[in-house]
Amino acid sequence: MKGIFSALMVSFDKEGNIDEQGLRDIIRYNLDVCMVEGLYVNGSTGENFMLSTDEKKQIFQITKDEVKNKVPLIAQVGSINLKEAIELAQFATELGYDALSAVTPFYYKFDFQEIKDYYNSILEHVDNKMIIYSIPFLTGVNISLDQFAELFENEKIIGVKFTAADFYLLERMRKSFPDKLIYAGFDEMLLSAAVLGIDGAIGSTFNVNGARAKEIVKLVKQGKIAEALQLQHVTNDLITEILQNGLYQTIKEILSVKGVHAGYCRKPMKVLSEEKIAVAKEISQKYL
Ligand code: MN9
């Protein structure tokens, strides 16, 4: 369960329908070319929060079928519709997903007791493990060190996907929870997180830049920080240009350049202009 996990992209056609063959192509590219060590399915990058329950199930199914047991799979099942979260947790567990993950419930400003109940309720219904998905900049939900400790009292909660730039909290977490799995969630901060002793990373840009990310982590483990920093610099030139051009659309466009039918993003996400498609091609040629 350790290492570089792609937050899996999903291919949609122009009308917003899942393109099954495109999704299979993206998975193959991740495994064969990016050589990622696992996949995180139906996360933010998978445009999960714009999908129906049936579509989420379809994506879990297709991905498991394509990957078989080649790499570990994490199923993101979180939803503020708790019944949906439980249904998806059961579905992914039956399919043989290695672990579940659930975003902290958002929008209604749930208090900590409610957040804790949410995780424990999901886990009461399944025989599987849970990785908390913490992404305060999108959810507005901040969890403190003490609150993480309380959540981790449930032994089925084995880790956290930590998508935040709070390196003080990350260091405190590493020290306090040596046996929990900590995954970094911001690809542009991978080196800094790796220095603090994360177990892995889960990110969108690994769909195209996974090999370089693996190398950064390897170099840090060998204590070759200066070399790792050179790779992080190149990576961040790449990520900065991707972010300026439109994050998910540009990654999909880069995949298209590589011959992968990555398709379009789901509305209300926009379609890239011709100019931006040209920029995406340039980014691909320059860095990948
Ligand atoms: O899953 C991703 N977060 C989102 C993690 O997409 C919201 C990251 O991989 C970022 O996309 C990436 C670029 O900021 O670090």
C-alpha cells in the first residue's frame, strides 16, 4: 500500500458519458508507462463529485477488471449522502478493493463528532480499511492533530491522504502516528513531504508524471536531496504550466498526445480552447 498512487483520471465523451475504452487506456498508461504503484479511484481527479452512484460503481468495476491484482487499489467512496458512501464502500469491498478512502464530509460545516460518526458508520458496514481524505482547501474542513488521534482510535482507519501545505502538522502526524499510512496529496510539494517520512503520495499529475515522482521519492530515501530537488524543480515547472492552462483538461490533453483516449472533462468543467490545446501539446513536448 506504499508508494506513488495516481489519482485516476476518467475519460468522458463530449456528452459527458464515461468512455470505457478510454478509461482502460488511461489505466494501462498509468501502469505501463508511468509505472505507478497503485491507483486511487473516484477521487477529485476522477471528477467523482459530478457523478451518479451508478457511474461511480461502473468506474470501480472497470478499473478492477483492468488492473486485476497488479497494483493495490483504493476506492474513494466519500459523499455527504452517507447512505451512498456506505453503498459504495460495500460495493468496492465486494469487488476486492484493498482499501477505502472517504473525503471529510463538507458543505454543511459538520462538527467533529459528526465527522467521526460518518467514518465509524461507514466502517461498521464493511470489512475493509479506511484512509481519511483530508483536503481542507476544497472542503473547508480542518482536522487537528488531536482529532486525527481520535479518528485513528478506530483501528480500521489506517491512514490519511493529506492534501495540505501544513508541514508542521504533517511532521507532528508522522511523529505521533508512526504506524498509520500518510500519503501526500500535493504533487508540487512531494519532495518536502517525502523528507518528513510519508509512506506514499496520491496525485493527479502522476497520470503523466508518475515516473519522475517515483524518482523523487527514491532519491530522498537515499538522502540525495539536491538531486531530488532538481527533479522537483522540473516537476513544478510542469505543474505550474498545467495549473495555468487548466488542471484536469491539460492532463487529459497530454494523455491524448501520448495516444491515450482521455477524452473530455464532465460539465460544468469547461472544454479547452484551441489555443490551450496547443499549449498542452507544447507542455507535453517540453517535459514528458
Ligand atoms: O489528489 C490532487 N488534488 C486535486 C490530489 O486534484 C484537487 C493533486 O494531485 C493536485 O491536483 C496537484 C496539483 O495541484 O497537486
